[in-house]
Amino acid sequence: WEPDDEVRAMKAYENRCAYCGTKINSRTVEFDHFFPISKGGKTLPSNMVPSCVECNRGVGGKKAKDTFEWLCKKYGNDIGQAIYEGICEKQNWIALETKKRVQEALEVIGDEDV
């Protein structure tokens, strides 16, 4: 998880909290583990989402709860599921971008070895 990963995540979510859509910026963002560490989540670009303070750790915030259950409880089943699916789609895009960046770096390293 590097600073450019944070920039990529903020861009993917258009400078908004992944959960509630509140406008956030580099001073107010907290990056949350979409799948909590306590449930096996890792600190990888594909698992980190931009979050506002309230959603990440505030009263009624996500903390270490299951993300899908938390979203459904907070917004109702239909909206919670839609938010969850939207986050999954964006996280897949971020994972693909990260994989592409790693492959490009490996190609550069490979060229240096030649």
C-alpha cells in the first residue's frame, strides 16, 4: 500500500467515501480495509477503500464488522447490496490497475537485466 495507491483509490471513488458518498479529501480521508483484518483482510490496494471518519470509526461506524452486513443494516438490504456490489466492482478495477503497474515494473526490471 503506497501513496500512489491512495491517489488511485481516491480517483476511483471520485473523492467520496466508498460507503456513504460523503465528499472527502486528502486531509479527511481514512483508508478502510473493505474486508476487515480481523476477518482475514489484507492491506492491499484491492482491499483498501477511502472512507469518511464516521463510516470508518465513528459511532455506528464499520469498525471490524462484516462490510456487507454493516451496509445492509445501515442502508437497508437493497441499497446496502447495491453499495457493496459497486465497491466490489471498483476494487476489481483497482486490482487490475495494480497488477498492470506491477507487470510494467517487472518489464522495466527485466530490460535492465538484459
